[in-house]
Amino acid sequence: MQSRVVQLEEGKDIVVTGGRTGLNKAFPFKLLLLLGFFLAFTVVLFFISVSTFKFYGINSVVTSVTSSFVPCHEKRNDLHKWIEPPMVLMHNMSDEELLWRASFMPKTKEFPFNRVPKIAFMFLTMGPLPLAPLWERLLKGHEKHYSVYIHSPVSSSAKFQASSVFYRRHIPSQVAEWGRMTMCDAERRLLANALLDISNEWFVLLSESCIPLFNFTTIYTYITKSKHSFMGSFDDPSPYGRGRYHGNMAPEVSIDQWRKGSQWFEVNRELAVSIVKDTLYYPKFKQFCKPACYVDEHYFPTMLTIEKPAALANRSVTWVDWSRGGAHPATFGAQDISEEFFAWVLKGDNCTYNGGYTSMCYLFARKFSPSALEPLIQIAPKILSF
Ligand SMILES: *[C@@H]1O[C@H](CO)[C@@H](O)[C@H](O)[C@H]1NC(C)=O
Ligand SMILES: *[C@@H]1O[C@H](CO)[C@@H](O)[C@H](O)[C@H]1NC(C)=O
Ligand SMILES: *[C@@H]1O[C@H](CO)[C@@H](O)[C@H](O)[C@H]1NC(C)=O
Ligand SMILES: *[C@@H]1O[C@H](CO)[C@@H](O)[C@H](O)[C@H]1NC(C)=O
């Protein structure tokens, strides 16, 4: 055993020294020859390049070199590198890495390219998306103006066809529980992933039970022309509002800054960045807002009211029916869908829009069960105009 090891080591040694000796002997002549060839090659190359530059101009040489020699999987080293959205949504950044990356924001207000701003529809789901066909109908044909993201603990991406607007739109997801910080984490994860596409300017949070109430053009116009973001935010003096405030949140959050609002929001890019970059309020809410303080109803409304109050409409654009009372809003199924039902939903309260009054207060509605899909598809062209 021992002798074999010695042999091997000796053999290795011999090869190495042998190599060295050979190199030493051949060094001067071989190197000179090599240098000579190299010199000749360089001179020839120089003349070729000079004549090519003269003939085609510098630009075309540069582009032809880039296009023919850079393998297509490598990033282009021009502006596109910075403005093209990720081709694959799945990544293995940690939340910390993702939120950091997503908080990048250009300081120059003008874009040096033609940016067509998009709405990011962010679906926060507990399982599959039974109402997907309705959303397909809404979105089809408007590819330039929207993008879709799905946060779902169960990966059901396989069931969407390549032609679907939901195809490969899942983002890396984790379990999210109602009323807990994991829910806000999921929402921040959605925002952060959507922020990676620089074309996304508005971000709408939706659930699997949400439906659109208007066609795409109307929704897009309403959101894009608004001077405010539709984040619900109000001061509720009751035990379900201020009653959930914890004194230890001060000084970051005082009782009169404490707000409540629906979880289903629409925010612009600036507010989305504020949310993903927040490290000031996050630990306070995580530590001091636990059930019966439902953090998903307080964290973003409170934080944004402190940081960017003038940017908020203080109302949500997602309709919901609390009239039946209880801890959960009403769910509507097949038997509920009728023209009268939508007349009721769309009847119009009185809300503000860009400083004026309007009866058009909602763009989306919840909650709808899977059985509502067929009647909804049938009624959509007449009632919802899509
Ligand atoms: C991370 O990404 C690399 C390269 O895309 C991949 O090979 C690897 O499996 C990923 N790791 C995890 C934990 O997803
Ligand atoms: C969208 O709906 C509006 C009413 O909300 C209607 O006036 C308009 O014609 C519809 N647009 C399309 C493209 O169907
Ligand atoms: C929303 O509320 C904040 C203060 O809570 C206020 O500054 C802001 O003007 C309100 N927005 C609108 C559109 O009234
Ligand atoms: C909406 O409310 C405002 C203020 O309360 C009022 O001035 C306005 O007339 C109302 N509009 C309608 C259509 O009821």
C-alpha cells in the first residue's frame, strides 16, 4: 500500500520535472517563433480593421460584432439590459434580496425611450383561479397595457395553456395567512416581482374571487387618469380600528396616525416602492399587530398615510358586500348573477375622483364563487361591456 503511494507521488514528480526541463530547453526558439507569428497576425488584423472601418464606418462594425459573437442567452449590453422585464418570473432570490432589488428607482423623471405604462394585475390566491376565463376575456388584446402576476402557495401553472394570460405568471410564493404578517409579505412579494418590470406603473391587488366590473379600456382609463392611488384608509375610532392600536408602535406610529383600510388596493409605482423598501414600520407591525389586530388591514394604509398622504384616494376600488354582517363579506354564486344584481352593485354611491364627485366608485368586485363563472361570462357582454 505504502509503496504504491510513493510510486504515484514519484511518478507525478517525474512528470512535472520532466515537463519543466523540456520547456526550459525549447524556450528561446519556440517563444521567438510564437512572438513572430503573433506580430505578423496583429499587423494583418490591424490593416484589415482599418480598411473595414473606412469602408463600413465604426457603427456597423460594432453592431455586427455584437450581434454575431454575443451568445443569445447573454444580456445585451445596451439600454435593453435595463428596461426589458425578466423573461422568466421564477427566480431564487430571497425576499430580502428581492425587496432590495425592487426598490431601485430612477431619479431621472423622463424616460429616454418610449415607455408604455402598464397595469400589473396581481392575483393573491389560496389555490387555483376558477374565474380565470373571465379575466382572459377582459385582458385579451391589451397585451401592451397589462401584466399578470400570481402568488399562490400551490403551483397550478401547469393547467394554463401557452395562450393564456396566466401562463407562466406564477412568482415564487409562500404560505400567506389572513390577518398575519405573512399576508403582507405575500403582497410585498407580488409588488416587488411586478416592480422588476419597469413598464408597470400601477399595481392592483386581486384575489381568486374578484371580478372586473368594466371593460379593459374603462378600467385602464380610470386608473391611469387618477391623481390618487386607491388605497382604502380611514380613522376608525371603534374597537375594530383604534382599538387594535398598540402603544409600543410609537414613536413610529402614533394613535392619531393609525389607519384601517381594505386589503385590496391599487397603488402607483412610487407607492409600491415605498412599500417594498420599508424597514421602519415593518418591524413594529410585525411585532405589535397580531390577531385580533389584522395587520393586512392596517400596515399599508397607516404607513402610506404617514409617508405619502396626498397620494391616496383613501378608498378602495374593489366592491364588497358587508351588509349580511359577520366576520366575512358575502359570497355570490350562480343564482345571484342577474341584471338586477349588477344594477345594485353598480348603482353608484357618491365618491370623489380627482377632486370631483362621481357615482363610479368601483372597478372590481368580490366575492364570487366558481359557480358564478358561467352566468358571468354570459352576462359580461351586455352588462360589463366586454
Ligand atoms: C437557483 O438557480 C440556479 C440557476 O438558475 C438553479 O440551478 C438552482 O437550482 C436554483 N436553486 C434553488 C434553490 O431554486
Ligand atoms: C367599454 O365600456 C364602455 C362603457 O363602460 C363603453 O362605452 C365602451 O364602448 C366599451 N369599449 C369597448 C372597446 O368595448
Ligand atoms: C386622504 O387622507 C389624507 C390624510 O389622511 C389626506 O391628506 C388626503 O388629502 C386624502 N385624500 C383625498 C383624495 O382626499
Ligand atoms: C355627493 O356628495 C357631495 C358632498 O356630500 C354633494 O355635494 C353632491 O351633491 C353629492 N352628489 C350626488 C350625485 O349625490
